[in-house]
Amino acid sequence: MPSAITFDGVTVAYPGGTVAVDAATLDITPGSFVALVGRSGSGKSTLLKTINRLVMPTAGRVLIDSRPVEAEPAHLLRRRIGYVFQGVGLFPHLTVAENIAIPLRLAGRSDPARVSELLDLVDLPREVGRRRPDALSGGQRQRVGVARALAAEAKLLLMDEPFGALDPMTRDTLGRAVRGLHDRLGLTTLMVTHDMAEALLLATRVLVMADGRIVADATPAVLIAGEGGAEAQALVDVPRRQSRALEGLGA
Ligand code: ADP
């Protein structure tokens, strides 16, 4: 089985002694949509950032398509990896179109048609391209973040709480839009979220982290069946209890 991402004994100990990731070993098959779920501080972001080298492991290795991530300069590696995080990090003085075009510029391409295509891809009207980021809603800004992440035809999409700051309706719509793009473009996607319901609804595989360790690694169906172990079960119980409580109110 080919592996898009390999974690081989990856450990990250921060200065000060926190072991944020403790000997993670697993393979991610091309085309999977993997959710990394766990309580705050469990090590999800740190593990994700070892892929695009924002964090270097203190032991172990990370490989993309069987090549160690440190085999090429970090900026070249990052060009092939889309990265979306909660605050998006759009440049406020640039237009939306200019923001989306940054990865293209870095790759020496000037391609206005590609920018229009990317706006279409994330369902934003083309006129939005002429606006500045502060003239957009939070949901629209996240869509711009996704468009920029995919601009240079990255096949690997990393998302760190991408919908964290959004209202529930926008979050739901955008989650499904990203899953649609993942399927259509044949991406391999890793998404960090603390929201188990979101993970179960969007992912093909869910990794549960606790204290730096991967304590469950299963499909949503297996987790919903209660076969993911104690930590996974505790996280699955939250949306389940909420849903029962809501049904009770309507009864
Ligand atoms: P999560 O994404 O699950 O909330 P993180 O990966 O952000 O978890 O953090 C895991 C642990 O590492 C936490 O205890 C956090 O305080 C610590 N940590 C994260 N980043 C740093 C850093 N740059 N320096 C020192 N400790 C850090």
C-alpha cells in the first residue's frame, strides 16, 4: 500500500520538557481524509506541523511519498503542501485575488485565469477577488484560505482548526465544501479539530490523541459503534448526549 505520509516514531519534546508528541508511528494512504481529534493540548497541532516542518521532531522521521521531509529546502516542501489554519493569515493590504495568487507568484507564475478558477472552486463570486480581506465575512475568508492553499496544485492539504472561529451554520457548509473538494481533486487531507462530531461527519479515518499519544485510530463507523477505547468514547459521547438532549426537548 503506498503511503502519502509516514510518521515513523515521531516524538516532539519542546524546550522546557513538554513531550507534545510521543512516538507516533503510522501511515496515511493517498486520498484519505484524516481527522486528528483530541482535547486541547493533546498534541494535534504539533503532529500536523511536523509535516510542513513548522516543527522538527526531536526523534523519529516524517516522510511524504516515502521521502523524508528534510530532503529538500522547507520553502520548496511547503509549496507542495496546502496549509489552512484558524486565523487564515491573509495579508490585509492585498486584495483577495492577490492573496490567492501568492503561491503562484512564489512559483514564478502569473495566472489571472487560475485565480478566477480558484474563486469558482471555493464558491466565491469572482468580484470578491477585488476586495480586501477585511471586507469579507469569516466564512468567506476561510474559503479564500482554502483557495490559496490549493493555488499551486498541492495534493496534500493540512488544516488546523480551519473552522474554529465560525458560526455553526457556516462551519457545517464549509466543512462539506472542503470534503467535496477533497473528493473531487483527489487530495490527501489532514484536519485538526477538537470537535468529534465534525471529525466523524467529514473524515474517512479518525486519529484520537491524548497526552501526545495516538490512543485510537479507526473509521468513524468503528468509533460510533463504541469500539475506539475510553478516550475516543468520551469524545463521541459529547455530541451523542447533546443530540439526545435535543430530541428530548422536542418530545
Ligand atoms: P493541541 O493542538 O492538541 O491543542 P498542541 O500540539 O498545540 O496541542 O500542544 C501540545 C502540548 O505542547 C501542550 O502541552 C502545549 O502547551 C505544548 N506546546 C505547544 N507548542 C509549544 C511551544 N512552541 N513551546 C512549548 N510548548 C508547546
